[in-house]
Amino acid sequence: MKISLDHLPAAKRKELDFVVQTLREGFAQALSRRTMPRYRNGKILKIILFGSYARGDWVEDPKGRYFSDYDILVVVNHDDLADLEEFWSEPDQTFLREYASGERLRTQPNFIVHSLDDVNEQLRLGRYFFTDILRDGITLFEEPDFPFVAPETLSAKDAYAETKAYFDEWHASAAGFLDTARYVRRQGRPKEAAFQLHQAAERSYHGLILALTLYSAKTHRLNLLRDRAEAMDSRLIGVWPRTSKFERQGFDLIRRAYVEARYSPHYEISDEHLAWLEAQVSALQNVVQTVAAERVETLRKAVA
């Protein structure tokens, strides 16, 4: 695992120092409110930068409104400590607030949390997502004497079988949610249609990420899934255009729909936006089908 950030500009290194500090302080504060020994003895064992900023191929495109995120893996010493709502909501809110203000963060941090046992199990299974982190990641913080295991190699046969099964399941589910969205929109139920569209998009992204890496974080945050998928294949970037106010509002409406379309009396969405979102989710599913089918075919040929 690498430790040098010398390939990053000084401003980026300063931002990552702030990210590490925020994660550690937020976690310590969450633990201070707990009394059970397994919580009070909780530790962050590692904080690792992975993805484009670790590899050195990040993108900052103001014209196209596309910017790479900081991808962060936090490794803790107990599975229960990986619960995002219980232990990590304060750092998450801090990042959103600071990124919006632009004073201490000009790059969006996205982080996932796993126990050391979980990461080591994924490495033993040869999961690409975690083996890639081990190969390309940069350690930002770590406690001594908590090593990762040596990764195993997943057989071509198993890789093909798992990839195809993941994609077949999630793509079919995504298509079903899109069909339901169209039906309930025709029935005059716009908020329900918005929620179904969110699910159709979310499941499309999960299916693709699983097909490409055999891992997808447990999240309903569509902006996070979009950013992860776009970083994996640039053909996905054009699915959600960002040039007009209408387009940006449209994505914001589907992003918020998972919670607000179900529970908020103030959530409203026009039929014009619903029609646009239907078209974009359909386009998303077509691109996902193409990218995932290429991956499945590559693995099939490796088995043959």
C-alpha cells in the first residue's frame, strides 16, 4: 500500500488532511456517547484514499460540469461500527456543508466503512473492488499491527458466474421499477412515480457496479452511485446532462425522491420533469446494458 501523496497539488493534500481529521473527530464524538465496551473500544484502523485521486487520473471539467470525487475507505475494528447512520452521520454532514461553502473543500469526499475482518474476507474471495484498493490505494492514516491479508485470485469461471448473476438480477429489477414508474405516472400519482424512477436508477447503478467490481456499497444516494459509475466508464457521463437549470433540477428531484417523495408533503414534481426523468432512466439502463454486457462477454471468453 502506498503512502505518498506527492502526485497531488498542495491544495488537494490539505483537503485530504481535513477529510482525515473530520472522520477521526466525528467518529470519536459518536463513540463518546456510547457505554457498551465493544463500542467504547472502537477504533479506526485505516483510512485509505482510492480511485482516481489515488491513481492520478482524476478529472476536473468545469465546462462539462464533471469533477472526480475523493473516494475514501475507512476500516474499523468491529462490524457494528460500520453503521453509517449510527457512527458516521456527523462527518458526512460536515463534508456536505464544507463542500457547499467551498472554503475548506472544493472536492466532494465520498467514504465507505468496513471492518477489517470484512475487508480481509473480501480479499480472500478475490473481490476486484478490494484487490484494486490494495493495489492502487494510498494510506492516509493507520494504526500499527492490523495488516490486510494477501488477496486471492478469483477464478475466471467464478468471476463469470458471479458477474452474470449479479447483473441479471439487478437489471431485471431496475427494468421492473421503470415499468411501474410509467404506470403510476399515467395513473396521476407523480410522487410515487418519482420514487419508482429513483429505484430504477439506483438498481441500474448497483447492477453495473456489481458487474464491474463484484461489490457495491449499501447506499440509496443516487449522486454517489452516479459518480462511482461514471468514474468506471465515461459513457455514463452523458446520461445526466448538467448544462441547463431544468436538467440539474431534474436530477435533484430524482435524487431526493427516495425519502421525500414518500414522506414529505412538500415534495412536488411536474409531469414535464417526470417525462424527462423517464427518458433519462431509460437511457441509463441502455448504457448500463451495453457496458455490463461487454464485461460479461469478456469474462465468458476467458472461461471458454
